[in-house]
Amino acid sequence: MNKKQRYEFVLKWFQENVPEAETELLYDNSFQLLVAVILSAQCTDKRVNMATPPIFARYPDAASLAKVEFDDLFPIVRSISYPNNKTKHLIGMAQMLIGKFDGEVPHTVNELIQLPGVGRKTANVITSVIDAQPNMAVDTHVFRVSARIGLTTNAKNPLQAEKQLIAHIPKDLVHIAHHWLILHGRYTCLARKPKCEECKITEACKYDTQLQKEKAPKN
């Protein structure tokens, strides 16, 4: 199976079997999503979803969050990984939204990456989730899964993986393909012990093909 066939097989399977896929972060608007995604860096969505309700209740918009003191916000964020930095990022992000973007979350990658705590991955998540822009956020799950399956080849970093995926995935599927790969990595293609016996796309997976070769009896 060549790369073109591999992409076609994988995308077709997900389209037919997981037609709806979305972020597991809980949010009601773009501001809440931005807060949640900043907090989610190197942290599970489950943990983030436990921390965000009190934040959203007390600071429902950029104006209220921009005025908060570090010592008031930190206790709510402290259960999240890297709480010091993320507390500073949230306050700085809100202040920049007020000062530069009229309190509204911008919807372009170039604008979003200007915000504290927002890198390319976060910006790609925001833009792909909010209005289905064809941007591919490559987190650890996407990076691992795409390499294992064989969708990417010799990608040394997330940006290289992103460019390879974007080049082969139809533009209208990029935003949902991001979620397909994340969820597949989170629940099936696990980092330490992938559940290949439960996986439905092994026919197109280079990792599984190699495993079967290794298991085959040698003459």
C-alpha cells in the first residue's frame, strides 16, 4: 500500500465510522475554548474540564480575566500542570485581548500566536474548532499516530508533520482529521502499548505490518 492509498483507506474508515469528532474540552464560546486550550498544554482534557468551570464562572470574558490578580487566579489553576506559567499566560492573554483585539478572540493563526501562552498548535486548534479552518494541530498524539500509521515520514518535529498531513488530507477534512488522529491516539494507538488487536485500520498501518512480519515464523 502506497502513501496515497494509505491516506484514502484511513480517511474513508474514519468518515464512515466516526463521522462526528470534536474536542473533548468543554466550552461555550471562543474565549472559553482559548482558556481551556492554553490550560491543556501537557495536561489531560479531563483535568482541564475539572478546573475550567470555576474560572468561567468568575471570569466569563477577557475584561474580567484581565483584571484578576495572580494570587486570586492561581489557586484555581494550581491543579493543572505548570500552574505558575499558565496563570500568567491567562492573565496576559486576557490583557492583550483587551488592549489589541477589542476583547474578542481573533480567528487567524498569525493573530492568535501573538497572545501569551498561544503557540502554533494552540492557534491551529482554535481556528479549526471555531470555524473549521483547514489547520492541523499536531500534538503528541497526532505526531505519534501519524508516524506509526505511515501518514508522515521522517518528520522531526510537529511543524514537519503538520506540513505532510496538510499536503495529503483534503482541505475540507483537515479540521476533523485532527480530532480523528487525537482520539485514535488517546484511546487506541496508545503511546506505550497500542491496542492493535482492537484497531480497525491495521490494514493500512505500517507499524502493524512490521509487527506481523516480526511475529511470522522464520524458515
